[in-house]
Amino acid sequence: MSIELKMPALSPTMEEGTLAKWLVKEGDTVSSGDILAEIETDKATMEFEAVDEGKIAKILVPEGSDGVKVGTPIAILAGEGEEVSAPAPAPKVEAAPAPKVEAAPAAAAPVPVAPAPAPTVTRADSGDRIKASPLARRLAEAQGIDLSSLTGSGPGGRIVRADVGTAGGGAMAAPAPATTAAPAGLQPVEAELAFTDGVPHEVVKLSNMRKTIARRLTESKQQIPHIYLTLDTNLDALLKLRTELNAGLEKRGVKLSVNDMLIKALALALIEVPECNVSFAGDQLIKYQRADISVAVSIPNGLITPIIADANSKTISAISKEMADLAGRAKEGKLQPHEYQGGTASLSNMGMFGIKHFEAVINPPQAMIMAIGAGEKRPYVINDSLQIATVMSATGSFDHRAIDGADGARLMKIFKELVESPLGLVA
């Protein structure tokens, strides 16, 4: 009996994905556990494994297809003894495309009989290939103006909005503002972009990850009341300890980074101030018993936050090894969902780019994120005397629904103490 292979839900939040690549072809025999395809989710590219044995009878969704809903049949697997070609004409598979194929000619039939303005727009898109911006086409169609009668003033003779307004004469010039605002199908941003006619540009399709980042960050800033707390920290003692630890760890092939030590410091601070190790959940507050630190990692398609679980209980060297592994696989798109979903708080470090100070956006459902700036030489008061020290600015963003300002301030204070007296990180 043939089996429908459906688009799997590879993460709890996945609603659709991109079938990035098929690793099998029609007629191939597969066994349970074989990798069939690579699927791009909103966070990573993951492998889709076969559960049953059989032959790939039909591939229903070609590779490169995006927006494939979870549960959509993507292939047919023929069972033992079945002909490979048998499932191809199966009515269930071909029933869906059939109406679409027949419906298209039916809808297309009346097009030649359409009113006069329709052929004008069609001719502009083909044949003579009249160059005109999308906005100019819409305005010309609305005003009954033949684009072929216009001379474009844009780059390469492209017809732009101003050319259509001029062709309309004085009578058309007055209602022009209302007409340009009329394309109701445009969103506000798209409407603004419509007026960039003539500006060289490139349109880049958003990846699933970028769409998810845009949605989640918008929700975070709209729904979470952020409170920001910033302090300066003397890094000299931490840098000295790091140098000494790296000298002792060199034979083991471990090299600690400042970020590794800051992950540990934040984790310990969260345990010291459990009021900040929480999530807001409507009429409930979730309090966590350990500190799982999500660490922002920049990757080609956007940003992902692999998690150092139970960071408060791990040594700095263990954190360093785990972070190197997670960051490497994150850039390859090979993280598993449990490695980047969850976390009780986040850390984002932009110091390596020379950024002195920034305010990070909270990653829901977490209630705080620590933003780390660059360490730099600054005048700093030490023992009542002005000296030069390596100073770093750290800014905590807190969800004010769940965390009071005083509790956030206590967390920042303990974080600063751990960084300035770093032996507490290795005790």
C-alpha cells in the first residue's frame, strides 16, 4: 500500500517550510532512517528521515518550493511489491492540480473579449515591451491612458508616475494625490517604496528565518514593556584571569573567550537573583530553577540563539567547548530544535564590532537579555584616584511586566561584581 510522505513539523512553532533539496529521486529504494530531503524551517535547515521502507513512487513537491504547509503531501512511497509507477496516476494526488489546470483556460477565455484598457496593459508587458513602473501602469489604467503614447522620463526611457500625471493634463493633475493614494492593495511601506521609481535597487525575497525574526521582534517591541538598565564594568581583572586560565588550558586545546566568562557571570547572577530568571505568562509567572543562557550568533540568513543549558553549573571551559560547537553548527544550519528553542535569558555581545553600547530586544518568552558592548581603555576611578582601565558597558533589557526595576538593578549589580572579581566564576 502506498504511503503519503507529508511535510513534517520539525519544530513546535513550525507552520510551513521550504523544501530546500531532495536527496532521493523517483524510483529510489529507501529504508527507515534514510535521509530523504533537507527542509528549511524558520530557524535552521534540517534533515527529513524516512520512517518506512519502500520506493519513491512520485515526488509531489519539487525542491526549492517554499511556503509548504505542515501536513502537505510532498511525495508518495510505494510499499513492497507495488509498481513504482502505480501511485503516479492516483486520483488523490492528481485531483488537486486537475481543477487548477482546467480552471485556468476557463478564466483565460474571456480575456480577449475584455474592455479596451486590458490589452493596453498586456501589450506593455510583452511585445513592444514598454518600460513602465508598476505604479505608472496602475495610474494609466485607472485614467484610460495608453502607455504606448507616453514618453518616459525615467532611466532608460522608463515611464514613471510623473509622466502619467503630465499626460492627464490640468484636469488630471488635481486628483493626482488621491489617485496615487488609491492603490488600496499596497501596505504603507509598499506604498512608500512605490515612489522610488527610477532609483536603482534589488528586490530580495525574505527567507523563512528573516520572516520569523521580523515577526517576533515586532511582537516583542509592541507587546513587551522594555526597561533598560546600563552600568560600566572594569574588565582588567577578568582579562588577567582569562590570560592565566588560557595558559593552563593550552595543552588541553581550550581557549576561553571573554564571552564564555560573561555567559557564566550572567548565569550565576540569575541564580543569585531568581526574580529575574522568569517568564511572563499572562496571569502566571514562570520561575526557573536553573539558568539556560541563549547566546546570539550571527549567521548568513539572520540571527539564531543556541542555548548553553544549565550554564550556572558548568565550568567556563565546558561552556567554551559547547559554545564553539553550537556556533559552528549554527552557521551551517545544523542545530536541532532543542538546541535553540527555550532558554531562560539571553546574552548578545557586539563588542567585537566595536559597539560601545546598545539596547537589545527581549526574545520572548524570556523576560531579560544582556547587551554587551566593547571593552575599551577609559578614564576610571579606582581607589579614589583617576586611572586608565579597560571598561565595558553592559545593558540589561527587562520585561517590566515580570521584573521590577529594583530586581533588575540587583541583577546588574551582581553581574558587575562577578566580572570585576572573577574568581567567583571559577569557585
